[in-house]
Amino acid sequence: METNMPQVETMTLDEKLAICCKAAELRKAGDKEGATRLMKTAPIPPYIAKVIKEKVGLDVLLSTGWNMSEVEAEYGPDWLRN
């Protein structure tokens, strides 16, 4: 997992929406990499992380660079190690 991504403990729905809107603006302006980096600061939903872990493995999940704060809150930090 990328270590330079901030792991915000809690994020409101409004904050997540603001990130998505800003990322859409970046993508529309042609900055796909910036949009992707920004989207990864929003926590990945735990149910999506679970599917990725089950279907393609923990290493793939961790290599995505997504913010795992909600995953850790839902499943515990050990879930990302096993």
C-alpha cells in the first residue's frame, strides 16, 4: 500500500462527495492521474475491499493505494495483514 496517502479516520459523506466532484473536474480537464490520486484519498468501501481481497488477493488490494481507514474500522487492522 502506498504510504504517502493520508489515512483519514473519518470522512463525512459531504467530504467524499467533494472529493468525487473535484476528481471529476480534474478528469474533465485531462488530468486522469490527478483524479485517480485524489479519489484514492477517499476511503474504499469495506465491501469492495472484501471482494477484491477474496477474488484477487490481499497483495492486489494493498497495492491499489486506496485509503483503507474504513476497512480497518469495519474489519480490524489484522484483516489487512492476513
